Amino acid sequence: MGLSRLAALHGVATSYSPSADVTVSVPEDTVVAVLGALGVDAATPEAVRQSLATAESAARSRLLPPTLVVWTGEPLPAALIALPPGTTLDIALEDPCAAPPPRMRVQADRPDPAVSERGTTDGSTDPADRGGEDPADRGGEDAGTGAPPAPAWWTEPPLGVHRLAVRAPGGRTAAGTLLVAPPRAPRPPARSHGFLVQLYSLLSARSWGMGDLGDLADLAAWSGRTLGAGFVQVNPLHAAVPGSPTDPSPYRPSSRRFPDPVHLHIESVPEYGHVADRGTLDDLRQDAAALSDTVLNKGALIDRDAVWELKRQALELVREVPLTPGRRAAYCDFLAGQGQALEDHALWCALAEVHGSDWHSWPAGLRDPRSKETARARTELLDRVDFHCRLAWLTDGQLAGAQRAALDAGMAVGVVHDLAVGVHPGGADAWAQQDAFAHGMSVGAPPDAFNARGQDWGLPPWRPDVLAASGYAPYRGLLRGLLAHAGALRIDHVMGLFRLWWVPEGRPPTEGTYVTHDAEAMLAVLVLEAHRAGAVVMGEDLGTVEPGVREALSRRGVLGTSVLWFERDWAGTGRPLAPEQWREDCLATVTTHDLPSTVARLTGDHVTLRHRLGLLTRPLDQELTANAADTADWLGYLSRLGLLPEGEGDEEGAVRAVHRFLLRTPARLTGVWLPDALGDRRPQNLPGTWDQYPNWRLPVADAQSHPVTLEELAAAPRLHRLMEVFEPREDHPDPTR
């Protein structure tokens, strides 16, 4: 009982429910290991007793949690209202232009009569007392729940992340962070459609072997002006861990905070035209053209390492060109704005060139980013540090250019960037922010109907306690950087804002457990930063989702993701969900990068592919029969709705039909998987494979699997026939077009 109580106080689950009628106990040694990663000793019964006594004493004496959330226009959190009468709140307001920051002082001059309904009179925020609460209710009440209004003594600070100091009668004090956030993230300005694409896969005639930010800007400009598209969603463009070979997955990066310069369009760098050594530069361009030719015409896979080697050499030449005074001033402003975070990232990149890309294997003194040895290396490698800072600046500029091109083309949203779940344990973020990560732990997923062994993604999790104590500074910096040039942000596995499955090192995923975040604070930071950027937020909420999570996200304006094949009346008939029953606040699509293309699903090609790779859990004939029954059910429904005028057996017509269906739903955003527009049968990623399948290395291709350039794509009749579905009509929209 003591261990369970201790675990609850620190947000560690001792059991979980994979389904409504099933409860699974977490192994005790897993709980002990996870608590240890949170800095809590539970190795022996005596250690449990001491740690529990310490935690309970802290909970009883605590005036406020480390981070407190106030939603503008909504009832105050219980901990704030429960402060003793006469308590003084001194708030240092966030103002980056003022030093010292402006302050405001508020005094709780009388008790609130509703305290007994809202929280404990001593202001305790003991998470164990929350029991099995619905995530939708964590951290405070929403407007309209019957909660009392703010007390008369309260003066609401402006939006922002403020420092809060509290002094109660009798001398008790507390200090922490006050997050004041708007109630909702921005909504899409209008219903719109757009493409979903893995940027590396979209080569143009001018690409250096893989798609780049110049191609992204061109795709946005063309699709916005010609097709009326409102957005383009891309894969994470985070900085990868360099290696031989580099991990091609965009979802296991070195840093989520900074982009990867491999995405630079070299010729668009202003200094490119002034490089003195034109001969070497021309040779590099010829090599890049040859590399692209092998991908587009000779069946080669996208080779990220080869692309980067050519671009790196070109960028070394470009860097020799002096910056103009204006460019130099802009670069200095960028360095000042990014501060320590960029310096650490660039230093990691420079050290990786010397010692390899896993900091755990570096000389002991360099494993600590704040050591004397690291400070010395910073000086010795100053030139290389500046090189990597320069690359971050150049990439940031082209990201801004892509969003400008999208908005100039009339897009309502523009570029939708993607935030991966975590980072590589040996990469830059894990090195620079070591205190914020839980050592010896990895993020994954528990066993489910699709994977009986669970999943271990090899990504170290953030420590919720460290995030809260820092006012969520690492998370705020991450979001601010990603949202700087985004019309919207997609959050992969958005359920991770609420809880994540931690797997102790050396144990199988089945022996993990859930660790909860303060979802109210995580959402408040997200909504605040999205508000500041004027950006839409959407979450990938597919698969097993804890009850209440979708409701909590929706209440804060975070759109969900709805994939056609998964939208059925699971609580009733099990048949396809009627379009009018779909949720409005979502991105509706037919498929994603982790799922089969639409043609592959319609034909069963994805089943035979998984059979060839030994990934099926049932005999091939059973899998093919089940897939055929599923698609027949959907096609029959589409036909009854009048959305399949081409009739049965028309592959291209069926692809058009499922997109007609999406337009019948109230979804705010409708996504078209770009390969679907060309009839590409191959998935970009096949979960459960590593080297058995060329994940993240395939160019966009047509129905015959022949790669297609951006120029060819823009002229492809099949693509234009599909996009006719989205053409506006002056009269009432005809769903059969």
C-alpha cells in the first residue's frame, strides 16, 4: 500500500486498463525503477516509508504547485482560491523588453465560500487525491461547470508566463510559475483542404537528391494558387542524428528544437551566387543532379547521407562569402534570440564531428554540457560552432520563406509542421537538457490488439517534475521555435501531453507503466504559444486514447485526426460512421504516412506486402478476406450515398469517392495524402520493420511505382481529376463531382 501511495503522489501508475473491463497490474520492480528515474528512492520498504513521509509532508505544507494555470475568463484553480485570507501574491510579469520586469501585487483579503467545494483549505495539490479522475477535468474547472466565479480580490494578469511569489499570514511562502493562457487555440479561419506529404520524398528537377524547402515553397505556391489548397502538411523537419548511415526516420531526431539543414535549397542561400570557387560548386551541382537521377530514373532509394555530404561541401564554400552588413545584423539578431539553446545545439554538432554522434561515448568531461572541459571545447571549436549556428539561421530563413509563399498563394493556414514524440537518447537535446530527461527510461506503448508485445520507441521521456519546476521552459522553447514559421502544428501521439508509457531500460515493453503529466499545464503552454503565433494546433489521437482526453483537447481548441477507415460506429452497429456524425474539430483524411495508401488498401496490396515480410499474425487468405470485407463495406456505403458514380471496379473512382465522403463531413480540414493523388501503392513507412523495408526513403511515385517530380506532379491528369472533387461550386456543392 505504501508503494502504491508513493507512486500515486508522483503520477506513476501501478495498474492500467487496456479496455473497459480489463485491469493489468504493473510489476513492482517497474514501479520502483520508474520512481528511481524521478529521483524517488523506493528500493526498500524503509526507503518507501521515508520517501512517502517526505512527499506527504511536502504536499501538506505546499501553498501552491510549482506551476499554476489560469485560463482567461474561466474560474480560478482550486489552489489559488484556497489561499488563506491575507495572503499576498507578488507577480513578476513576463516582459522580454523590460528589465527588471513589471510587477503586480494581489492580496487575498477574504476567504472564498466555495473553497470546500473546490479544494482543500490548505491549498494542497496532492495528485494522489485526484484518484481516477477524467483527464478532461484535470487541474481546474471549465466555464459552465457550475464552478464559482473568481473572487473579488483577484486581478487577472495579462497572457504570459509570469513568476509568482506568495506570502501567507504566519510567514509561509511559495514561489513558482503562473501560466495565464487564452481558453482555446486559434481555429482554422475556414474549412479547407490540403496535401499531406513527406518532404524528402518530393523531388523536383532542381533537388539535390531529396525534397527540400525550395520544393516545399513551390508546392505551397502552386497548390494554393492552382488548386485552392489551404495548407500543406509535412513530416517533422527536426535535426537528425548524423551517422553512417543516418537514421532516416524523422520521428527519432537529435533535436526537436532546431531544423535539419539537409532541407536547405542551396541555390536559394543569398551568398551562393557570390562563391568564388565556381568550379567546385558546379561539380557539386553535377553530382547532385546525378544523385537525383539515380532516384528518379534508376530505382535508387533516397540517400540522405549522400545528399548531406554534397550540401555540406557546398555550404562550407558558401560560408566563405562575407555577409553583407544587413545580413550580418540579421544573423546576430538570430543568435541573440535563440540564446543558449542554439549555442548548445551547435556545440553538440561540432563535438559530434570529432567524437561521434552519441554523447554517452564522448570523453567523460564532455558529457556534461556545463563542465570545464566542455567550456574549453566550446572555445577550441568556435569556428565549427559558428558554422552550425549559421546553418540553423539559413534553415530558419527558408522555413519562413516557405510559409510566406503559402500565405502569398492565398492559403488559409499554410505550412503545417509536425512535432515528433521525443528525441534520440544520444542526440543534442538529450545532451543539452540532461536534467529534464528521465535516465534509464524509454517511451513506448503497452500491449494492445495490434501489438501483443507492446512497443519501445527508444526515446527518453521528459521528467514531469523537472518540467513543472522550470515553468515548462524546455517545452515552451520547443513550441516557440516550431511555431515561428508555421500556420499550424501537428503533434504526434498527442495523448503524450497527458501520460506516456515508460519502459525501464533492459525490460520488455510489456513491463512498462504510465507516468502522467500535468495535462492542464502542458495544454496551457501549447495554447498560449499557438495564440502568440496565430497558429492552429492538431493532434494525432489515433489508437488507444484514455477516456476524457479527446474532450479535453477539443475544449482547448486542439483539433483531432480522423482517418476514414477507422471511423465506424464502434459503440453500436460497427458500420461506417455517417458523415454527419464525424466531429467538426479535426483533420479528416483517408490515410497517413504510417498506413497503406488508399489504392493499396482497396486492392489488398498492403496485405500481400506484409505477408512477404512475415508480418501477418493470421494466414494470408484470412487477412485478404478481412481486408476485402472492410473495403467492400465502405464502397457499398459510398455507393448508397451516391458518392461512387463511376461504379464498382474503378480504382481511381474509388479514390475520388472516399474524398467526396470526407467533404460530406463537418471536418474543418481535409487532408489528401499526396501519393494517393498519383495512385502510388507503396507506404512511406511500414511499422514493425527496420531494414526489411525502405522506410522513409521512397520518392513519390505513380501507379506503376515510377518516381514523379514536382513538375510532373503538377501536370499529372490523375491528380487533377482527383482535385476536381474539391473545386468550389457557385450553387450547392454536388457531392458526386
